[in-house]
Amino acid sequence: MTYDRLTIWLHWLTAGLVLVLWALAQIIDFWPPASFGRVAVRSTHILLGLVLVAILLARLIWRLHGGRQLPPAQTGLLGLAARLTHWALYGLLTLALAAGIANVWVRGDSFFGLFRLVSFAPGDRAMRQLIGSLHEVPTNLILIVAGLHAAAALFHHFIKRDGVLRRMLPG
């Protein structure tokens, strides 16, 4: 038994976007401040972050109101760990995305040079650093938790050979 097609696609879109967003964040500072390269990378990061907000909302709505619910692959402590991992990922994604939106508002940013998002705290470096950390820390935690999640899926696939990973594979 597998998850429905929409659940699978939303899962993999989320995973892919998280990786792309993290990679973009790592290269933003390669360009000098106010250069078109930095504006383009930051704008792409913001745009894809908003796409991830929409995907996360769609996932939550679909999960609660339409997606195929499968019985847990594990029971006991491992089943609890799996459920906690999933909810931790949802929570960390929500926190990282909310802080990312706040980060844009605190910083004020040019959006592809087309218009400027006005800062609601111009010159407040402490606020920028705090919001930046509230965005960066959960984002890095997402990568760690998602890495453990992926490792568990690979363990199920290659060691236990129990079909858990196949439940979320397309096709």
C-alpha cells in the first residue's frame, strides 16, 4: 500500500525545496551587497520560500482532509519516534518559514529589482540578527532531522526490507 499521488508529490516537493532554499542561502553572500547577483539569489530564495509556504499549507490541509492515511509502519518506541520526527519536521518548517517572512519584513529587500519591500525596523541590527537566527537555526535543524528521517527510510529499505520507503516513492 502506498500514499496517494498528491501526498507523495507534496512530500518530495517539500524535500527538494528545502534543499534548494538551503543551498541558495549558502551562496547569497558570494556577491557584494546590493549587487544584482545578490538581489537575484535573495529574491529567488524569498520566492521559493513563499512557494514552500503554499506547499506546506497544502500538505497540512490535504493530510487533515483528504490524503490517504496509512497505518504506522512501526509500533512502540520506533513508531513514536517516527511520529515525533514527522511533527518535528512540520513544526520546524513552520517556524523557519514564519521567521523567513519576518526576516524579509525586518530587512526590507529588493525583489528582483522590480520593487522594494520596505523594512519595518530600519537600522535595528539587533532585531535583524535575532530574526535571522530564528530563521537560520530551525532551518539547520530541519536538515538534521530530515537527514535522520531519510536514514531511517533507507534503513527500512535496505536492512529491514519492509517496504516503508516504497510507500512514499512516486510510481
